[in-house]
Amino acid sequence: MPSTKEYLDFILEQLSQTDGITWRAMMGEYILYRSGRIFGGIYDDRFLVKPVKAAAVLMPDAVLEKPYDGAKEMLLVDNVDDREFLSRLVEEMYDELPEPKRRKK
């Protein structure tokens, strides 16, 4: 079941206090970036983030879920109504996220 644009819009509104948030549609789902680095996505109307240390510390009881078959597990963010928490989560994750890969020319 693909994610809805309405859920994406809700999450983007919740993240509106955080600079540099962009997204890209990919096969019915949405990949989320902060300043070019992937930090998570919307999969089946679930907000999932990479399981970096900062995210695990801020969400110690978070459930690991696969965004789709064959994918690596990610942390389910269930506190999507708290804008300040979401902003802090993404900001604290940033330094642990890999730099974007450079495309070969």
C-alpha cells in the first residue's frame, strides 16, 4: 500500500521548524532528507528513521520495522504529534548520517 501525500504533508508540516528538509517520491513512498542527507522516509503511512545512535537514544522503546521487503530495519517514530521532539530528533541524527554519494560522470 503506497503512502498518501496527505501523510507526507502532515510530517513535513511537523518538521517545518527544521531547516533543510526535502523529499523525493520513490515507488509510492517518500524519502526524507536534511541538507542532502537521507534520515528517513514515509513507508505505508509510517514515519521511519535510520537507526543511528542519536535516534535510538531519543527513542529507546522504538520498534524496528522494515520499510519494505528486503530493506534494512528502521526505527518507527510514533511521537509524530510533537513538533519540537521531531525537530530535535532530526537535528541530533544529522552528524551521524552519511554524506550523499557523489554520482560518477
